[in-house]
Amino acid sequence: MALVTFLIPCFVIGTDIAFSCQNTHDFVGTSSPGDIVIGGLFAVHSEMLHPEEHPIKPVIQNCAGFEIQIFLQTLAMIHAIETINNSTLLSGVTLGYEIYDTCAEVTKAMASALRFLSKFNSSEDVVEFKCNYSDYVPRVKAVIGASYSEVSMAVSRLLALQLIPQVSPVSSAEILSDKIRFPSFFRTIPSDFHQTRAMAHLICESGWNWIGVIATDDDNGRFALESFGVQAMANNVCIAFKEMLPAYLSDNTFHTKVDHAIEKIVKETRVNVIVVFMRQFHVLKLFKKAIERNVNKIWIASDNWSAAVKISTIPNIIQLGTIVGFGFKSGDMSTFQDFLRNLREKPTENNNFLYEYIMLLSVCAHLEHHDFQTCISNQSQDDLLQNVENKHQIWRDDFLNANIEPGFIHSTILAVYAIAHAIKGQCKDRNCKDPSAFTPWELLEELKKVTVIDDNKEIKFDSNGDMSTSYDVLLWKEIDGHMEIATMAEYDPEKGYFIFEDEEKKKELLDLRKVQSTCSQHCRPGQMKKVTESPHTCCYECVYCPENHYSNQTDMDYCYRCNNKTYWAPINSTTCYRKTIYFLACTDWFAVFLLLLSAFGVLLVLSISVIFTKNSSTPVVKASGGLTICYIILFSHLLIFLSTAFFIDEPTEFKCKTRQALFGISFALCISCILIKSLKILLAFSFDPKLQNFLKCIYKPVPIVVTCTGIQVIICTFWLIFRTPFVKHNFSIPRAIILECNEGSIVAFGIMLGYIAALAFICFIFAFKGRKLPENYNEAKFITFGMLIYFIAWIVFIPVYATTFGKYLPAVEIIVVLISNYGILCCTFLPKCYIIIYKQETNTKSAFLKMIYTYSSKSAGSVAISQISLDSKSSSSRATISDSGKSEKNSVNGNCHFQVPGQRLIKGEVFPKNTARTMARKRFSSI
């Protein structure tokens, strides 16, 4: 009997501790009655035990791996509900709760969700099948949870059958924002879209572009990885490797996959930043392996574990490197901490989680903090039956407070208050003590309009059912030998930037840039990326920007092109340089030299003018055509010299139009005047009657000068009107702009020069005809020589001008102009000036008469001899040898046979002695 009495309590204790699911009531983790019941789904245990027996039966098994952080979330929900019940928020309506443990398994969560769907106040927990659930009253009005996105997705699809509102404080998968697939799902946290964008932003700002990613192989991990991949690509961040770990610790390949992930991290030496989207117990296993392999990296933590105390207390966690993460925005924890201090006074009859926690405290009481936490996590519900005997209950106030993750606690309390405010809206005109006063779908509509005051700010659900609360940027720092989790900044999801509390924290976070995590070295300004054979755009070579291209930032994908017309850049340039504008400046030594030559020419013209003016009455000046013609020629020479100034210094529209026209017209005037002189000399000294008659007909000085010059004026006028010269910027030189005059029409330019050449050629022919003048009066000879100089200069000019390039191109034309102008000027006037100055004895009337007389005598004799010779050959039958001899004798004696125009030569007729002298006077006067 005593033995039976002893066994009964032991069996009862064993049954209670083992938490075996004998009926549906044993399935509930913790509960409290109320007018309106809210369901809760939390993964208080990290895994569900699987039996080794075969075949597997559809039995809900016990769980292992007690999660303190999730247990605290259940306590936060209870605390919030009790606080609301003790307030006036719902005016006497009390909230109850039923919280279930999902054990991080979708299967067990679905079993709990089925119970939520069962009809209210039904003794058998039956879920009725109906076509219309509008009037259906289920067991709960709303559900808070679940702890993981994968579980929330499955549960939400089931709850959507009756449109029971589900508000999750931690499920952040981006897909849950889809209101078509998850119409009754809400959450008091932002979507993973904002978290992954914040991560990519931080990575990009830190200068990292070659990173690794490790995620759990479940819906949450895959969606987070996909979202981060998109954000990383948008920020030019490449993912070197992706490792997926099994979602369940019971998976036989879990440890193998962890080892493989660690090997990958060690192998990729250029990857110094690892982004981790995993559950806390996965991270715990991974970090323990990483510490064994002395891995030292920067770890970017997701919201799941960024504030996990049990991870921050791992021995030698400091060796892992730097951990920076994103956690949900936290609030005031003081009232919740007070709640935890009074927790030991709470009854455990309807709270299996609290009862199990107390048992765990007893089993692990002898261990230090981290070992104590590890002990709690490693205990299964089955193990507690064996260890609970002979253990006394203890309580550690500090342990729960030390494991608070403020972000999760705050979002859980916020979820309860959001539901409470929605219930308040439904209970305005209803008696909510009656459970059938409103249905879950009505509460759902009310929940969409709820506004909650949080930290003096109004927040509400957006159209996707998300609350756009901010993130805390957390940095794990070593303080006094242990790891502390400090808030460094706040990330605003709506505005997309970081808000720092102070400059010191900003500098501390930005110091992470010192760590390099790039596939390739940064390309300096002046360089650009050249894609290699790697499929990743972050792996590249740095090559110099080519000529006329530049880059002014690091890691540029391409070099900017300079404006080739006005700017240039050398190879490996960081900027464009303005091209130097070149022209034949007046300060250029060569331009100065040419200007001096032109100035000397002007002085020479003025000097000749003075000499001719002072000696205007002398035979030399008179023989030159008189002062008028000399002044016109000298004036044209002066204009030609002055025109060279328009070729020098910065070209303008006026200069470009003036220089060629001035030169062309002046030169045409000069040549036409010299042509008149050539005709006059030839007319005066020609003994050919036919030539004299021709010359007398064409010798019209004024019309010839006006006509010859006028044609050139017409050519230039048409040129300036229809194809006028203009200022041109020549960009063909890489680093310079040549400012030059474009002639407008090469054809017009050629016609102008060709016309001058034609005049010069005619002048040359006439001057050449009269080249054998008296010895002291050889102007035609010098005119011939001057024209030759002109021809040579301009013939050489054509190929030189065509092949010369640059700012000295105008100098080529100036040189040719000066050579031709000096040649003609010197040949025309310097011999006369020489006679006027140095041979004054020959510059007298008598000397000129004597010279002309001598020349006329010789010329007349030559003409007579030539005519006699021709007559002898034509009439040999009438002339005898003796006649020929007489003719010769007479010729020797000075008696010439001279044929006057219009008369025949009379044999034997002799000129008077004074004939030559008379002819000399006439020729002198004609000159």
C-alpha cells in the first residue's frame, strides 16, 4: 500500500513534467480566461523531438532546447494583457490568452492554429466546415505570432480561412506584405525589405563590395537572401558565396553543412564581411565552430539575433571579430522588468512555460552564466523528469533581465496593444462580455484603422499591414572583458538613412571602413574598372583612363570623355584641362620679326616718297612716270605692308575679312601701275612699227589701272558677300585650339591670287620686251626681275601653305607677301634712288639725252640692217653684189635705211646727220 502511495505522486509528477500531450488541454503552454481570448504562437523550444521508432506515427512529440528569449516574449504578452486588464482601456472587458509552443516547427504550429479555428465554447474542439464563416465565432479573436516567418506563412494561410487577425512581433519576411496571399497578417515591425536595404546601405557606405551570406534553408532565409541580393546589386555589392544551413537542428546534415560553411569562409580570404540571416540557435552552432577555426571577420547580424544575449556570452566571442547588426526599435522596459521581478510570485498551474523554467533553474543552478544558459537550452522536456528529483527550487532575478532583447519585447507589447485598440473600437456600441458580440473579420477591419501611441509618436499599419518603425543599429563592443551590445544609430526605413546620436558614435561605426572586403583593389581616380573573366562585376582590373578621358572618383566603371573641342586630358587623368588657344600673337618672337620687317618696309616706302618728292624735277623721277604714278605705286606698297598686321594677333571677323581683300586689291593696283610703266617704256623705245601701233592702241593709263584694279575689287566683293572669311577654331591638335581665319572659299582665294599672277605675267612679258634699255635707264630690266621674284615666291608659297599647319600658317603668307612686295619695291625704286643719291652726274637732262641718243643710234642702225637683210633675200634678182656692198658701206658710214610707218624703204636714201638726235629728244619727251 505504501509503495502504491509512493508511485502515484511520482507518476503524477512525471506526467506533469514531461508535458506529454494526453489531451488538447495539455497542448496549451499557458492560458488565462477572459471575455475575449487572444491566441499566441511562440517557439519557446528550438526543436521538436522525433522518435526513432518505425513506422512514424502522427503523434505530437515533446520539444527540446528551451529558448529564454522566446519565453520572455510570452511573458511580455502576458504582461501587456494584464496591464490592459488593469487599465481603463477596455472599460471592464477582460482579455484572456492561450499561448502555444510551436517548437519552431510548422507542423506543431498548424496543430495550434487548428485549435484556434475550433468553435468557441465547444467541448470537443471541433472545426466546422462552412461555406460562410461570417457569423462563425472561433476560439480566439486574434493571434499574436509566430516567432519565425516560415511558421507565420503557414499559419496565416490557415487563419485566413476565417480572417482571424494575426499580428506578428518578429516575422519580417517581405512576402508577408502581400495582402492577396496573406490578407489577415499584420506585424509591428518593418518588412525585411527595409532591413536588407539598410544592410546594403551600410556595406556600400563602408566601401565593401565582396561579401559572403549565410542563411537558413527555410522560407524566411530564402526570402531574406533574395531581397538582400536585389539590394546588394542596386548598391554595387557582390556576393562571393551563399551558404544555406538546414532549418532544423534535427537534420542529420546540419553539422556537415556548418563545417562546409566555415571552410568556405576560411578559403575566401578576400571576404571579410559575412551577412547572417539565421535563427539564434543556428548562429550559436556556427559561431562555436568559427571560434575553433580562429575565424575573424565582420559579421552583419539580422534582426533575429542582432541582440541575442546568449550569443554575446559565448566564450571567446571577441575572437570572431566585429559584429554589427540591425534590431527592432526598443522602448521603455522598466514596467516589464518590474513584472519579471514579481514573476516568482505568479502561479504555475496554467503556465507550463514558467513551470518548466523553474525546473530548469533547479537543474542548472550550479553553473555560471553562459554554462547556465547552455544547460537550459540543452535540456529536453523528457530529461527534466530524471533531473528534477532531489532538487530544490531557486530563483535568479538577474538571469531573465540579462537576456531581455528590447526590440522583440517592445514589438510584442505593441502587438497586444494594437489588438486591444481594435477591440476597443469594436466594443463602443456592443457588449463585448458576450464573446459573439463581434467576429474576427470585423476586428480585422478595425485593426487596419488602429493608431497606437508609441514613444509619443502615432504609428499605424500601412496598406501592407506593416508598421514602419525604425531600426536600431547595434555594435557589439568589448567592455571590461565581456561583450556589450550598444546602440550606435537609428535607421529610418521611410527616409532610408542613418541617424546618429553623436559624432563619437558615428566615427566609431565609420571606423569599420578600415577593414577591406573587396574582390579587387580600389581603382584610384584616373583609373577605371575593366571587367575580368569573373562573373562578378566587383572583380575587375584597374586600367588607366585613355587620352582625353578622366575619372575623378574611386572605383568608376568608366572614364568620362572630355569635350574634345575645348578640353583635353592625358592618360591616367583625374580631370580635363582646357586646351590652350594658339594664334600668331604679336608677342611671339617670329611675329615681332615679321612686324619689324613690315615696319621697315613702311619706312622704306616713306623714305622713297621723300626722296622722289625732293627730286621730282630730275630726269630719273620724270622717267619713272612722274610723281603721281610713283605715289600710287608707293601707296599700294604701303597698304601691302600694312595688310600684314591683319595676319598677326588674335583673329577677328574684321581681320579675316580685311587682310586678304586689302592685300589683293593693293597688289592688283601696284601691278597695274607697273604694267602702265612697262607699256610706256616699251612704246617709247620700240622700233617695231606694228608693235608701236598696237601699244598706242592699248596704252590708256587711267582706264587700264581702273579696270585692272576694279576687277580685283569685284572678285573680293563677291568673295566677301557670298563666301566671306570667318574665324575658325581648329581642334585637330590634341591639346590646343588653333584660332585661325578660314578663307571661306579656297576657290575665291585662288581666283584672287590667280588674277594677280595673270597681271604680273602680262607685266613680265611687256617688261621683258623692253629689257634692253639704255645702260643708265634699265627700269624694264628691274621690273622683269621683280616679277620673277614675285613668281618664285608665290610658286613656293602654294606647297608650303598647303602643308603647313598650326599657328604659324599666317606667317607663311606674310613672308611671301613681304618677299614679293620687297622684291617689286626694291627693283622698281632702289635703282632710281641709287642714281639720285650716288650718281647725280647721270641724273641730268644732257646725260639722259646723250644716253638716249647713243641708244637710238644703235637701235636705228640695227633696224636698218635687219630690214636690208630681209630685202636682199626677197629680191635677189634685182639686187647685185655691188648694191649689197654699197649698202654695207653706207651702213658703216652711218647712213641707215629707216622705214617710216606706211612707207617703203628707198634704196640709196640716207638719213640726215641730226636724225638720231631728233629721235632721242622725242623719245625722252615721250618718256
